[in-house]
Amino acid sequence: MKTLLIVDLQNDFVEGGALPVTGGRAIVPRINELIPHFDVVVASLDYHPEGHISFASTHGKNVGDSVEKDGVVQLLWPDHCVTGSFGSELVEELDSEHIDKFILKGTDVNVDSYSAFFNNDGSSGTGLSEYLKEIGTTELYVCALAADYCVLFSVLDAISEGFNVSLIEDVTPAINVHPNDREEAIEKMREAGAHIITSEEVLAWK
């Protein structure tokens, strides 16, 4: 059972959004091409209540600052993917009609969730791992936004949960707060056991 996990392909994370990833919108047509090649397609969505701990505005601080809560350091971002907002919606161009499951994350105001599997402090899960095991996922393929944060942590958690994981590298751009963040994130995923592949390899499947 091959499952595709599309991470956070939302309006706020593409050009014109509150926290845009360069090249975020450009990957959508290719991902639409990939979707029919999978048995199951899952999409995760950042879905934050107002006043979320990850928002710089919540703390009266600047974007890029950090705060600490219960021993967990939280990097601060612009307000983004607020529950029910346009920014929280999947980009319109994405073929969402063929998405089988939607996973909401970051819904707890007091803790962020980069991963599609667990909160950043590990206190609770999204139910994604249980769902994938229930449907019999044997191979998990991950793509979208962004390589150096939500995709990275999703891949690492998926491996920890025992899944055979592949990153579809050419449809997974990065925020790149620092110039080499994308390369370093991909190397971390590779070292953890993820296979690094391209969309061309998927499209070549029989």
C-alpha cells in the first residue's frame, strides 16, 4: 500500500501568503500528476487558533525570536494558517477531490506541531500514525512544505513509527531561514533512513 503525504500545501505557505515558501505554488501541478499513482493520499494542514504560541504577535516579539515553554524552544513566526482563514485552506489548484484523509495539526494554542504526526513536545498525536497503520500503509511518500520544518519533522516521526519513508525531493522546497537549511534537512532525513527520490521516479511506476 503506497500512501502519499502532502504536507501543508496551504495558501499561507505559498507566494502571497503570510509565510511564503519560494517555489511553493510551482510544485502544485507536479503533485497533481503524482496523486493518481498512489493507493491513498493524505494531506496535513497547519490549523492554528488565534493567539497561537508560535505567533510572534502573541508574545509582542519579532518574527525570528524564540520563547521557551516547558523546556521546549519555540521559534516565532508571523500569524499564519489561523483556523477558518483563507490562509489555512489548501491551495485551490491542488487536486483535493482525490485526497482521502485530512490531518489537522497545531490545533493546541499552547504547543506547535511541525510534524504531521505529533506535537513538538510529544504530548499528543494527530492520529496519522494510527490511520496509516489501520489502512495497511507499507510505503509512505512525503512531499510539499517545507523541507526544513514540517516535512523534516514529519519524515523523522514517520521513520520512528516504523514506516518505510521516501522524500520526493524535487516537490519539496524549503523556507531556508539559513542558506543551507534545505540541504541539511535532506541529509538529516537520509541519515535517519529516508529514501530520497524524484517525482520522475514515481511517474515511471507501472
